[in-house]
Amino acid sequence: MNEILDAILASTQSDHGSPALGPADFAALPVPESYRAVTVHKDEAEMFAGLTTKEKDPRKSLHVDEVPVPELGPGEALVAVMASSVNYNSVWTSIFEPLPTFAFLERYGKLSPLAKRHDLPYHIIGSDLAGVVLRTGPGVNLWKPGDEVVAHCLSVELESADGHSDTMLDPEQRIWGFETNFGGLAELALVKSNQLMPKPDHLTWEEAAAPGLVNSTAYRQLVSSNGAQMKQGDNVLIWGASGGLGSYATQFALAGGATPICVVSSPRKAEICRAMGAEAIIDRSAEDYRFWKDEHTQDPREWKRFGKRIRELTGGEDVDIVFEHPGRETFGASVYVTRKGGTIVTCASTSGYTHEYDNRYLWMSLKRIVGSHFANYREAWEANRLIAKGRIHPTLSKVYPLEETGQATYDVHRNVHQGKVGVLCLAPQEGLGVRDPELRAKHLDAINLFRDAA
């Protein structure tokens, strides 16, 4: 592994332009028999039995193990991972909710002899990476050893016609590192070649690894024709606007000529939204919104108070789009405050999967609820292109070494983080991997915004 790292450092520390080492040099590097990876163990899937979600501690369930390198199959690539990041699916995996991910691996393993590789007594997690291609399998032509890449997390088989207009509709669509094995929180990762995208030249490894899942998810959810189709002038209500998903939704709204109404939970998070350029901000903790009277009963008076506050910030207008991901806690309010004919687009349920809302406010006002899950390759590519052009920026706030991934995941689980939390995998330190310092200099304040806030 040291030889691989030395080659990557030698290449990326050369003058920006042609790498010091070429494809043949990287192809000649020996691949070790094993590597370090962050895992959960199948025999520990019941370790948190009887505890509430909040009581479950990722630091106890996540391990850094030495694991064997998987067999490389057709259409696949083995990538040396310089950096990765923590997403909320890492939290779900670490606390074995809503079910242990080994059920996903078992189901995938039944698909084919090659897929059987994924059904193991350990699960290597992580749905983001930035790194360097080491090997490619048969049938891979676009990518070669030595290419500096990031990976999006859509894994598809595309043997069914259903997936050929939108790959997210493939019946065998999975999220890599969550519903498949060999994820990105590791020194090596196994991906399909159609997950790869060019690493943005002006970013460090850890910065480049941060946007992948959340940036692509926000792009499809807000911008794409498969999502809310946001347009100039729209009012967009964004829950958790300084968080991993919301921070990209806020940027897309601002870049696209819409007005974000940012909902946050502290003055500190409100300041981050202002620094991004947002002006309409609601601190739900300070204004003490309580959408539920108790565990079973919502409070429509709070929906109305919330809607009134939104209109105060928008000059009397309701929101055209609600960017939903908290789920149960907020969904009733989201449906209520959306304007007639507006759209609630949801991609997650971090506060609970069972949503309740008053259907009168949906059907009689011709509102739409749109489900949006990650992004197809084209959408992920476009979202990454905006990062590479410096139009959208990473929201990285803190970086941990691979050995402390449990703590990084704990931070996200307890919502004590801002933006995204990164993890160094092979990279020995932060700040490496920049090939375009001129573009970086133009956007340095925006790149560091969440770092400075932290």
C-alpha cells in the first residue's frame, strides 16, 4: 500500500498538467492482498437491541479491519481511496436501522456468481470517494490506471428495460457502500466504471470526496426534470439548510435564481446560511416550532404559525418547493405551507419513515409529492461538473483519520456537525491533490466557508 501511496503522491505533487506517472506505471503497481476498511460485523447486528435510536453509538459498532482485496469483475474498477466522507446512510448502517444492511448484501449475493462476492459476514461501508484508479476490469474503456476520480454511489445492472430511460428505475438499482459491499471508507474500493467521474482539479482529496452523494441527490431533487424542476424566482423551503444535503440545496437555489428559505436549528447554522448568500432564514429552535403536541398528534396551529413566518420573509408569498428530508417530524408542516400547485420533494426520512399529513391540503390545492432517490449517472455528472467549474462548492467542515470514522459518524448521528464530515483514507494529511491552484484561489473563501464556521 505504501508503494501505491508513494506513486499517487509523486504524481499529484508534480507540476499541474501531465502527471509524472502514466497509466502503465500505475498498472504495474502491485495490488496488496489486503487493505484497511471501516466495517460493521454481521454477528453484532443485535448489539443495540433495546436501545433508542439516539442511544445507539456508531463508535461501538464501526471497526477498522484488515480485509482481503475483492476479485475485479467486468465493467468494474479498483480505486485507491485517498479520502471519503460520512453520509446519513453510514449512520443507518452503523446503528443497524431500519434493518441491518446484511439483508441487502444477502439479496444482492443471490443475483449472480459475481454478486456473491458482496455477501460477507462484514460490510465495508461508505458511499463517497476521491482517489486514483489502479485496475479496470474487462469492458472498461473510458477509464485507465492513474486517472484521478470521484465516485457517485449509484450501482445498477441495466439488464431490465425499466432502467434505460432513467437508471434510477433499474429494478437492480442499489446504493454502493450501503446496499453493496466494498464501499469508500477504506484504503481501496470496488466500483462499477459507470460510477466514476473526473476529480475536480482545484480541490484537495478530502474536499473532492465530500460532495458526491449529497450534491447529486440535491441536484436531482431540486434541479432535474425528475425532481422539482426548480426555476428562477421560485421560493424554496430548505429543511436543515446548513447540513450535508441542505447546504447543497441552498447553493443550487441561489445559483439558479431561486430564493431559499433556510430552516436551521441554531444561530451558528443561521450564520453559515447567511455566509452562503441566503437572506430568508428561520431558526426553528429560537422560534420554538413544535409541530407535534405529543407522539401521536400534530398541531395545525404550528403549521399556520410557520406559514405566516415564511410569508413575512417572502413578501407574502408561499413556497413553490419544499426540499424535504427530515420526514415524520416536518412532513405535515411541509405539505401545509406549500403553495397551491406547488411541490414537496422528498429524498429521506431522518426523523422517521411514517409520514402523516392532512390530505385536504394536498388534493384540494393540487400539490404534488415527488419521491427523489439519489441521481442517475447523467445527473451526478452534471452536479460534479458544477463543482469542477467552481459554481457549487464543497461544504466540508471537519476531517477525521480513517481510524476515527466511528467518531465522525457519531458527529453526524448526533447532528453536532456542519455540512459534511470527511475522512482521510490513504491520504497522509489534508491539503493534498490540488492540480489547479489558480481556480482554487478564486473560490478559496467559499471552499473554506464551512471550515471557518467550524
